[in-house]
Amino acid sequence: MPRPLSKFAVRSLMLLLMLGAMVLCFLLVFVFPIVRQHTIADHLNSHGVKVEWETSGSPWVEKYLGSYWSTEVVSVRVRGKENTQEWVSWLPGLRSLRQLTIVGSRLKDDDLRYVAGLTQLECLDIQENAITDKGLAYLKSLHNLQTLIHSEPVGRDGIDILAALPSLKMEYLKVNQVAAHDLKRFKQLSEIRQLDISHPVGDDWATAMAVCTNLQALDLTDASLSDQQLIAIVQANPLTMLYLTDVPVGESILPFLHGRTELTRLGLMRTGVSYEKMLEHLGTKAGYILLSDNAIMLLDYGETGRQLHWEGELPIEKIGALEYCQECIHLRVQGESYQGCDLSFLCEMPLLEGVTFGFPLTDEDLKAISRASKLKDIQLTGPQQVTPQGIAYLRNLPQLESMDLYDAGLTDAHFKGIGEIRTLNRFSVFVSKITSNGMAHLCQLQSLERLSLYDCESLDDAALPHIAKLNSLSGLQFKNVPITDQGLPCLYGMPNLIYVSLDETNCTAEGEQALDKMLPSYIHEGDPYFFEP
């Protein structure tokens, strides 16, 4: 081959090789990653994972080549899926990912190895997954990570890992079995807004809290803490929520906590604060009180809207301390342990309008209830030990409007006393031995607007003529009551009846349709008439 031709061939080959290298580089750097990105996105979508895209690169790429080549995946979100293992291994191909949310999806520690290479990641939400410090170790390379949402406790190793992330700013931190020096190494501690500490090591752990000035929520469990230390922490932070469980603080904190009106959520579980002192200092403004076995919840209906949870030893002979709650409107007491307690304190609660008792009452209990003259609503749940004479005491309540009796074992004789409570406008009975003859006693309740009869299996069509005499009745509910179509004509023409429910009765659709036509104001069950038994 002539030398000039040989040189030309070599140059051509070099040119072709360079061109091929450029094409290959273009494919590797631009084409293949984009194609793979779309393949991964399709795979994630097929498993119920939400993928979000964002336009990137030069505008001419989108203009001339289309959005397929000019967008990239920036967010992946999934909640409550149990198939994480089927798609999480595909994440490394999404190099542009900035936000990753995998909540409550059975993510495991080793699954986070697929996140380690996502160096553009700025926000990672892995709450409600069993991730430990071992899993957090895979995040060491995420130098752009700014937000981490993690609901599981972090230990000493986890603290070191999080402290080493240069861009990380956390608002919530949950730690377990860490000491003061561990917390002090976490330079972001001063920025934390929600802090949950369980079983801290040593008596000096609270010294690390000196840097905290932005806390809005603090949850401490099994922590050594003095009254003075707690007061100092609360004073230094704009706390709206404080929960203490198995923390040995005493009653000297109560006057201080009473004055912190911005503290709207407060929990004192198994602390050194007694039931009586807690009510004396923190219960005076409670509008709603829920008392259960060795626990109490107070809800302030006033300006603060404070909600207080307390747990500890609660002897039934000290239940009378509830008289400190002078602004209580509704009291709910549930739990067999309160059976036999003295209810005479009720008359010392001047604003009390509603009571609910979930344990067996006696006639003496109803007598005590009848002295709470402002009562408007009474609910009794569970088997009762009251006689007709006990029910008769309730007629002494001049403002009683509503009564719900659940599984109280009522008979016709009990209904005689109920018929004498002329102020009732709502009455509900669940599981009763009442017969149709006993329903005649309710005819005296001419103010009654709503009547619910559930699981009253001794009633039949003979009860309906008595109900028809209740001229103010607007809502009527039957459930598991053996009435039939033959009895429904007794209800025809009732002037104010606009709602009837015949669930689990022996009535037919035809019978209900006929009732529909014969009631002047009747509406269907699906219409917007709210009837609450």
C-alpha cells in the first residue's frame, strides 16, 4: 500500500475509533442512565410506589428531544406497603433522587445499603420501620442529607453517625440508653424541637440539656431527674408538650406547671405526684374528666385547652378529691375497681352536666347522683344493681334531658320510674327485659324527641301504640327488636317523626315504604338527618 494511502487509512481508523468512543461515552453518560431511570420508575410504579419527576438540563433538550430525555426522578414515596424487598434494591439507579419516603413498610437495616449511594439525597423519611443504629451506619456517605425523619430509638453509635453528617438538621430525635457525653457529641441537639429520651445512663444526663432552647415537645421515660432540673428545662424551652413516665419528680413542680399555660399536653405517669395534689393544682379548670383504673385524663375546655394524663396509685376512697375540679362539665368513670366508691362528691361539682359510669351502681349511688342538680345527661354501661326505687331518685333532677342505659337489666318496673322523669328528650336502652306493657310508662314523656331501643327482644308490635302517643318524637331507632309490618301502621301520622331505623327487625322494605308515605315529615335513612342514640 502506498505510504500516503497508508497514512489515510490510519487516520480514518483513528477518527472512527474516536467517534465510536464519543458515541459510547454519550450512551453511557446520557442515554443508558435515562433509559434505566425510566425502567426503574416503571418497576416502582408497578409495586405501588409513587415517583415524582422534575425537568433538568438544557431547555433545548426538552424542546427537540422531548420530556423523556429532559426529566429525572427526584422523589420516591411509599407508605404502608409490605413488598419493600421487591423494589428497594432498584434504588441505586436513581442517582438524582433528592427525597425518599418509606414509611411503615417493613424496611430493614440491611435495606438501607441501597440508599448509601444516593449522594444527592436531601430528605429521608424512614419512620415506623424497625431501623437500628446498624442501619443508620449506611447513611455515612450522604453528605447532602438535610432532613432525617426516624421514629425508632437511636443509641450511642447512632448518635455518632448522625453527628458526623455535615448538612443534617433534625427536628425530632428519639434516643435510648445514652449518657450525657453521648448527647453532647450531637451538635444538632440545640436545634431539636421534639426530643424523646428513654432510660438515659447516669445521673448527670440532664446536664447535656443545657444547650436545648427550641424544644416544643419532651418525652422522658425512666430518667433520673430532680424537680429543679425539670423546671430549668421547661423554663428554657417553648414547650407545648411534656410527658414524664417513671421519672421521680415530686409535687413541688405542680405550682410551676400550673402557670405554664402554653403547656397544652402534659403527662405524669408513675411519678412522685399524687392523685390528690395533681387535682388540687392542675384539675381546677378541667371541663372533661375520664377516670379509669389507676389513671385519669383531664381536658380543659378553657383558653389553654390543656390535656393532662396521670397514672399512679388511685385508692377508691380518695375519689372524692375530684371536688377540686370545680369547672368539670362531664365526668366519665370506668373500671370495676371503682365499684362501691362514694359518689357524694358529685354535688360539690357545681357545673357538672353529664356523667358516665362503667361499673355496677346501687340505689345509694343513684341517690348521690340525684343530688347533682345541674345534671342533664346520664349514661350507665354494663350490668347494674339498681332497683326501680333507685331509678325513681332520678326524677329529682330538674334538668335531666338525656339518658343512655347499656345492658342495665331494666324491667317494666324500672320503666315506671323512667316515665316519671318528665324532662327527658332523649332516651336510649341497650339490652333490656322491657315488655310491650312496660312501654306504656313512657307515654308520660311528652318532651321525648329521640328514642332508641336496642336488643329488647321481649318487645313486639304491642309496644308501637304506646310509642305513637309520644307526640314530640322526631327520631326512632329499633335494632334487634322483633316488631313486624303489622305494627307499623300505629306510627302513621305521627306529627314530628322524621327518622325511623328498623335495623334487624322483622319489618320488610315494603312495610318501611308504606311508613314513608304515611309520615308527613319522614326522610330516608340516607338523608342528612343526624340521629345519635
